[in-house]
Amino acid sequence: MTVPSTTRRSSADAAGSAPERAEDQRRRRGSRFQPEIQGLRALAVLLVVLYHFWPEHLPGGYVGVDVFFVISGYLITAHLFKEAAQTGTVRLGRFWARRIRRLLPLSLLVLLVTAVSAVLVLPSTAWQSTLRQIVASTLYVQNWILAADSVDYSKLDEQATAVQHFWSLSVEEQFYILWPLLLVLALLVTGARAARTAQAVRTTFIVVLVALGAASFGFSVWYTAHEPAQAYFVTPTRIWEFTLGALLALWMGSSQFTGRAANLVGWAGLGMILASAWLYSDATAFPGGAALMPTLGAVLLMMCGGREAGTGVHWWFSLRPATAIGDWSYAIYLWHWPIVVFSPYLSEEAKHWYIKVMLILGVVGLSAVTTRYVEAPLRRARFLLPTWRAVVAAAAGMVLVISTAHAAVAAVERGFADTELSEDHPCYGYRALANPDQCGDPLEGDLGLAPHPAEVTAQNNEPIYPDCQADTEEEGVKECWLGAEETDADGTVAVFGDSHATMWLPALDEIAQEHDKRLLVLTRSACSPRVSALDDDSNACVRANAEIMDRLAEDDDVETVVVAGSQIHSSFSGPDDDLELPETDLELTDTARAMYAPIDAWLEAGKEVAVFGEVPRMNKETEDEQTLPECVALHEEDPAACRDEVDDTHVGDRWLTRSVEVFGDEDNFHFIPTEDMLCDDEFCYAVLGGAITFRDNSHVSENFVRSATGEIGQRLESAILSST
């Protein structure tokens, strides 16, 4: 029976043993199996599973991952300490080989099955992103890919892939590489390796852990406050969670505080974990300081408890159902998320609670089977015991997964139906809507699709003008020049706005060349075309836009300014109070006045100003679940299923469209409607003349823009010709 630490220590001293004998006793205690740890693993995985199946009911269930990190730090450090105390070092090859045998068989199996299943179950629009993340997961760098994507504006609308949960395994594997290396180095530097005493090794471990954990926690708090999206995934913000468990292992081994008071503390630790799972949500800045509640709760639960039947917290966590789930927890974590992602595509009934319960039971059963017949045999397989064989087997498995994923996607993509349709077809894209007499019904015709939905989706990640849009927080004004060559050009057309201005560049570039104009692109991600009053707190967008407004107003070579933006944007402060706009019946908010400030300034400077109306926002009701190309991929035989009623696509203030009511009487103001190129009086369409209209839910596809270039040129003609 375990005892409180004060009694534990006094008992060791009373034995009159040498320090080395006490350390031997601690090491023997450190090797004792702790069933409550398996129960805690069960709790952690169930929190994650319930969160993924019912995020609205357990919004903070993601903290189960943090509990896993504490447990991993505890168990791995206990193992490393035992070896280092006995030998004075850590045999890195053997350690990593054990990790390979323990973790890779199941993870590679899940990745292999997911790679094949993805092309059979998911729409084609998801194949490339899934392939990319399967490769990242196989190489255990998934967390860094997700961190990079979280700051890539073009990927913010991407749906979670079936292997996204591998980010936490990537963090864990990176810790398993870093931690033993640091320990070996520290043992060499401090001389603890030569001393070969458990106390020297323990002191070295603790010093390194405290320094590493403190640095990681400080960085986690700071980075979470400044870059929360990336902070969630990157390894440095999570290392301190492992160190909490590691310090516990060094301090107490497998001993625990027991008794009534300790049992209450253990229950309190459980309460901290459950409270964070219940109270936290996706809006919680995490990890940072918020991660202290579940991680310290895990530490308290591991450190304190009781085994009395019914009242002992460790008694509950040691029951066979809890330990069984804990034994299968790794497999459950691996299998559950692909099921969450795939099930809605397999059946609309998957949204019902009773189907979700059946799916969870199926995941548990599958996990039990694969743990027993895949993980356990390979972990103990004699032929994998030599380190070099484990490494070779791991490399071969990784190659198999990556090559299979590539082959599966390539094979199915080769099977896309061929079509004679091309962008030159007289009834392609917008031309089908503009010429109903010639093209017949352009809306649900049988021309096929060109390009395929997967290729349209890829336009989000592979823009045709990759260097022509500043990042959201990029300082200064980024210029991009298109159109006619400078030596041949007669004047300049400038383009101002956010990504909804950039999306028109395939047409504007061609139109500028036709009119021998240079095209100056001044666009920025997620930066509405507005100019607010400047102050010390103004962000890069506001500062750059103010500079652009003044520069274009003063540049005599800029004759025409094209303005375009999204109908969805945040509210922002107005411009300087001395802005005087034409009389209007509209009730102008600060947001409207800020968006009209640059238009007014350029009109006053004698520029021709062409304002593009906002395009429809498609699929608004289900955009969290799918993009418009994905909808088309799922309904290729009936693209009408993806159209929207016109009124449903108006989801923002649409101040650019309404600008005609303010500036319509100005001679050098030109309004360029866009909605009628995508919609009729009743519907806005997902497919027109074989062209998918949008590459996500709000950005018009490059191919459709090119199909409308002639029409856009006619609508812009007066703005360009009036300047010459």
C-alpha cells in the first residue's frame, strides 16, 4: 500500500540504508504497474472522441490530448531515468527502436487504410489535401503543416482531413526525439554519466526539465496570445506539458499520496480535467495558461488518490472496463477521426446520435482487434528486436504508405471522364449564360466539367499570380505589375482591394494588355478596401491602405483605379471626420464611410474609379461542411443541387454594390455589376456552361473569370477609355 510522501521518506531513512539502496528501492517502485494510468488514458481518449462526435456538447474535449502529453512525459521519463541511473546514459538506438515497435505498426496501418478509403469515400476535392497530410503524418511533421496552413489565407476554408488528428502524434514523436538527446548531452556535460549514481542522474534530469519546461511554458503563453492558430499546433508550446509528467516521475516514481485527503485531491484533479472539457471551447486561447487546468488536474490525479471500493478515485480508474479502454486508447485515437470524417459521406444518417453511438462502439471493437493482432505481436516480434531491423521496417512502412497514397489518388484522377469542353468553347462558362439562344440551357447542361472539381479547388493553393497579393500582416505596400510592358504602355490601371480583387486578375491582366495599359496590383489578404483613421493601434492593413490612397491620388500615371472586395468583413473604424461624401439617402456606418473614403479621394483627384459589385456568397448554410466545388464533386450528375437562391447569397453589407447610390452621379465613377454574371433573377449557379463558378464559396474560379473576360472588358471600357 502506498503512503503519503512524509511517511514514505521517513520509512526509507529509518531503514538505515545507504543512499544508493534508497535509490534502488525507488527504482523498484518506479517499475510497478499502475492500472489507474490506463484508466486516465481511457478518460483522455473518451474526451477527445466525444468532442469530435459531439463538439457542441463537450466543446473543450480536446484537452484529452493534453492529458495524454502529461502521461507520456511521465512514462517515458520514468523509463529513461531507470536506464540512465543503471548505466549512466541512454541508449538512443534501442529507445527509438522501442518507440518504433510500439507506435508505428498501428499508425502506418491506419494511414494506409485511410489513403485507400479516401479516394473511395471522399469527393475528389479532398484527395490532394488528404494526400498531402498523409505524407506529413507518415513523416510525423503534421503539426507543422497545420500550423503553416493556419496562417495561409488561401487554406483557411479547407476542411479537416481524415488524418488531421495525427498532429498530436507528431508533437509526441518530436518530443521522443528531442528529450533523450537532451538528456544524453546533459549527462555528458554534468558528469552524471561518469558518476552513475541515481541522485546525480535525477538532479541532471530535473535541472534540464525545469529549464525546458519553464522556457516552453513562457513561450506558450506569449505565442498563444499573439498567434493562437499556430500556437495550438507547434511543438514548443506543448513541451512543458510533457515536462509536468516527467517531473512527477522523477519526484515520486510510481508512488502516490493516499489517505482521505489525498483521495479528495485526486477527485479534485479529475474535476479540473472535466471542468476544462466542459467549460473550454474553440474560442479559448489554447494552450497557453489555459492548459494548466487539465494538465495540473492530470498530475494531481496521478499523484494522489485512493483505492477504497466506491470512494477511491484510483479504484474507479483501475476497474477493468477503464483499463481495457486505456489499453486500446492509442488505437481508438487513431481510428476514430477517419470514421468521424468518412461517415457523413457514407450516410446522411450519420448525424443521428444513435448512429454515432454505434460508430463509437465499432471504433472500440476495431481498436481492440488491431491492438491485439497488430500492435501487440509486432511490438514483441523477435525479428524486430535488433535496432537496425526496426528502423528498416519503419522506413519500408513509411515508403509503402506514401507510395500507396500517391498511387491511389493518381489512379482515380486518371479515371476522370474526358470531355471535349474547353475554355475556348463558345458556350463555356459565362458565355453559356449570355447566349441562351445559341447554347440552350446553360445551367444543368450535359457539357461535362472542365476543369474537374479537384483542379478548381487546387486553385486556392496554386494561384495563377502567386506574388501579387500581400499577406495580411505584411508591412508596407506590396506592388505587382501585370498588363502591358512598361516600354509599350500608355498609362496605368491600379487594382485595390482584398482577395476578391485579386481573383479578377486573369481578366484584368488581359484587358490591360489589350488597351496597352500597365496593371498595378495593390491587394492584400483579408484586407477590405477601406481607409480608416490612423492611430498607434492601426494594423498593417490600415497603414498600407492609407499609403495606397495617397500614392494613387498623387500619381499622374495612374488613370483608372479598380476597387473590389468581399461582402463579408469585420466592422472597422471610420476615416477622418472631415470626409464629405455626396448626398445620399443611405445611412452610412463607419464601415461604409471607411470604404468610401478612398473612392472619394480618387474621384476628387480626377481618377476614373471602377467599383466591382460584390459576388454572391455561395453555400452559406453548409459552408462549414463543404465548399461549392466539393458539392459539385458530390453531385456531378445534378449540379443544380449546389445552386443557391439569389437572396440567400446576400450575407453582408455589400457597401461596394451600394456605392452607386452614393457616387452614381459622378462622371468618373463606374459601377461594374458582377452578380448577373453568375446568377439569373432566381438562382446563383454552381456550374455554368461546364465551368464550376467558384473555387471555394466566395472566390470566383480562375477559369470562370477567363470565360467572362470579354464581358468584363466591355463593362470596364468606359472607365479605361475615359482616361485616355
